[in-house]
Amino acid sequence: MPQSLFSELSLIYVSFSVLALYAPAVLGALALAFFLYRRHSRLERRRQKHARLRRDIAQRGQARRKRLLLASQRGNIRELARLVHGQLKTRQRELTPYQAQRASAFIERAVVTVDFDRLYALHVLFDSNDAQQVSPAVETFFEHTR
Amino acid sequence: MPLPENIARFVARLINTMKTESADWQLAHQADLDKLREEKLVAEQELKQRLELMEIRFKEECKRARLEEERQTENFTEFLASIDDMKANMLEYYGAMPKPMALMIHHHAAELLKDAWHNPDARERLRNQSRFTSLMLAVTEDLTDLSRDGAQPKALPEKTIAFMQNKIE
């Protein structure tokens, strides 16, 4: 059937034309990769691998020290968070439910992000304001920390 | 004679000529080829030896680097422990000192330590190392003043607080 012969032939021609279009690009890419690989001698490649290994060792060491520091800082800020939580509980009646919930979430987030300075500021705020002042002070605090 | 046969003969003759030429050339340059082969073998041996030596040197270097990192981490852990001890001592010896203040001093020291070890700028690192040492010195002086006989006991570690407020460099 001429119709099916045409479609078969067109399929072959199209595939060959696609191959003819892309084959040089693929071959070029392969040649470039091979050239880049062979550009350095075996000694040079070994030296580069060694430099990479040294860098990895240093980075692993630094990452470990950072983790240790973070753990220490978290331990410290958790103690402050416990204190501020205590203050929040005693001051809960003087705050709106939204403010209390927001302060509680803020304390938890401060521990996660090790935001000591702002948590300390909240502690000072609870510590230095009396019953009437604490709610507006908390409102202002959260306006500033937004 | 049909055309394909002609082409076949031509191709066969061409291959034959090329083979003969190549054999003649190899025969004429046999000595050079042997020499080259020998030089290649020597070069391969040398490369192998150099790679082996390099491998040994690199393994040693990696081992040293790992040990150095371990040592640095140990030092760092000791510094962290000293900060924790400092906080505990402050809370123990200054009975009237509010706990958040001790926590603040701990945080300040930890931040200085972080910058002293991890700041990408070497000059900043050095500056923070010196500031960290000064802070720890101020803490030690405050604690020593407390235990000095005849001295009026202070309610707060004044030198440490002054240092943190940048009054003392």
C-alpha cells in the first residue's frame, strides 16, 4: 500500500535526519569530555583527587565543630527558654490569648534558630513591666520583631 | 572485465601496497622502534614508581590532616567545656546574679568562639580569638577577686559585664 510505504519511508528519513543533526553534537560533546579528561596527566589527576580529599577532611572537621557549638548554644538557650516559658505562664492572664500563643511560638522558634538576643529581650520585657503594661509591651515587641 | 571486479582488484592491490610499505618501513626503522619501545617501558616503570611514592605521601598527608582535625576538634570541645564551666562557676559563686545574665555571658562567649574559629576572614578570626581570650581572662579575674581575702564581695562579675559592654578591649 503506497500510503503505508510512504509513512515507513518518512519514518526512516526522519530518524536519519534527526541522527544526522544530533550525531555531530553528541560526538563533539564526547570528544570534549575526552579532551578534558586527557588534558591532565595521571599524576595531575591524582594530585587533584588528593586536594579534593584534603578539602573534604577539613570540611568534615569544621562541620563537626559547628555541630558541637550549635549543641552547646542550644543547651544554653533552652535554659533561657524554660525561664521565659515560666514567665509566660505567670503572665498569661495579663496577655491576650493570641499574644500568649504568639509568645510561646516565638520562644520555640528562638530555640531552633538560636536567636538568643531577642529571647533575652522578651525575658527583660516580662521582667520589667507590670500587669497593665505587659500586654502593650508584648504587642510592641512583636511589631518590632515582625 | 566487469566494473566490480576491477574495484575489488584495485582495493586488494591498495591494501597489499600499504602492507608492504608498512613492513618495509618497520624493517628500516627497527632499531628506532626497539629503542622507543624500551623507552616507553622505562617511562611506564618510572610513572608507576612515582605514582606509588605519591600514593604513600598522600596517604600520610591525609592521615596527618585527619589527626590535625581531631586535635582541633578536641581543643574546640575543651573551649566549649570551659564556657560551660564558666557559667556554672558564675552561678555558684555569685549567688545574687540572675541566671539569664549568666546565660547571656555564655552566649556571648560562644559567639566569640564561633567567630574565632569559623569566620572566613583571617584577620577577624584573629581579632575574635584575642577578644575571646580577654573575656575568659575577665571572668577569671572576677572569680579570683571573689576569693581574695579581705576584699568586699561583689554581687556581679563587673569586669566581665564591662567587657561585654565594650568598656574594656
